[in-house]
Amino acid sequence: MSRYFNWSVDANEDWETLWDDFFLLYDIMHEPVSHLVEPVLPRFDLILRKPNPSTPHLHSTWWALLFYRGFQNDTVSVKRRILEYVLSIESPEALNVLGCEFEFIFSALLTTLDNTALYSVPTLGTMVSPFGEMVRTFCGRLIKAYEKDEDRYYTFSNAILLSSETISTPAHSSCILRHWEFDPDIVHHGGARGGDSHACLGTRGFEISTRFGRKTS
């Protein structure tokens, strides 16, 4: 047994079900057609659980691997549906588990979302984007689901830096920042790292969001 793999004879059936779901999802992440992927995605609900010694659960490395694989799907419609599933997660527990894997959030999810085609609507461009609205509301749920203020602050500050320095899609940056820039739950959280630094980050977020907003209008 290790931190990456556990098994208990006392819960043999539960562990077997969990790993069966993992391998099913692993196979389905590279399927080229959405109608095969769609029915299986809810199985992530059993995998994105907070670690609990009394309940079978997978190390975060495993579910991150599944999403990484899905984000590399060659079929745009399938990749989009997988992203939509992630963006539709509402469970605070699942969001906290997801959000605390910072490398996944910043190196996989937010960078995969940096694609103008995801936000574009025929004849309307990116100005009116249902997908963009999903990104915006997801960011709001994610930041509020954190159980620790320092995790909330870390995500907020790094999202601003990512939007400023790395992300190339104006609509993506705008959707990330517009939910957070005036949210008092974010501006006033941060524990010992709060205060003036939050005021600076809030101002920086507003400046970046305004700049990108002009580009998309």
C-alpha cells in the first residue's frame, strides 16, 4: 500500500467498484463520439471525494490523470463536453477537492480553457457566450468552496497572474476575472496574507478585466 494505491479487504467490493469506474473513465476519455462519453461522466462524482480513511477513495493523481487524458481528446466536441462537465460541478466537497490540486487547475484546466473557439458563438463572436458564462460561474463556485482561506487567496492571486501573463484568449481572462473582482468574499478573505495585498490584487484584477473587456467588445 502507498499514498497512490490503497485497498482494504474489509471493503473489497467498494474498492473494486471504484477502480472499475476509474478504468472505464480512462478508456472513455479517448472515445471520439460524445454519445459514448456523456453517460459515463457522472461516475466522476464517486471519484472526486474528499479523502476519508473509512471510505474508499482514489488519490488525486488518478482523477487528474483522467481529466488530463480527456483534455487531450482529438475530437473537439468530446473535449468540450468533458470541460462542460467540470464546469458544471456544484458539490462544494468535489470543488474543494478539485481546487486544492493547484497544478491541475492552473496547468491543465485553465490553460485548456484558453481557446477562443470554445467561447465563440456563430454571428455573435465571443461577446455573448454560454460557455463563457459557465466558466464565470464555475470560478465563483470554486473560490467559495475552498475550506481554507489561504487556498482561496492562492487561487485568486494566481488566476490574476495567469490572466495577466499567460492566457491569450481575452474572453477566457474576462470570464475568470469578472466574477472575482468585486466579490467581497474574495476581497476580504486571505487570513494573515490579507489587507493591502488584497486591495492591490482586486485593483489589478479590475484593470486586467477592463483591458480584456475592451478587446472583446
